[in-house]
Amino acid sequence: MAKILLVEDHQDSRDLVRLLLEADGHTVFEAETGELGLQLARQFEPELIILDISLAGEINGLQTLELL
């Protein structure tokens, strides 16, 4: 199955999406900030990234997308 990076700042949303994806056999890496998402993307080279565009932190989701 696929390696998926989930970048979401709300824990409840991350938990729900992760559970659904893992139940379907995917490997899920989680990040709660854009900064961590960028690090994990470089480290694990996911096949799919699910990115919240309204992230809190130093860089928002749209800025994270530009950097990806």
C-alpha cells in the first residue's frame, strides 16, 4: 500500500484520518506543523500528502505547499 503524509494541526482530525487510512493498509506519517511536514516529506518521500491549508505555526498550509 501507499506511504501517506498527513499534515494537520487538529489532533482529532489526524486521529480519524490516520485510523481510516491504516484500516485500508496504508502507512501514515503524521505532522502537526508545516515545518515538521516538510521534514517528514524529505525523510520518507511519501506517495501522497494530505495537507491542511489552514495550519497554525510559522508557515501555513499554502506556504508549506509552495515549499514542497
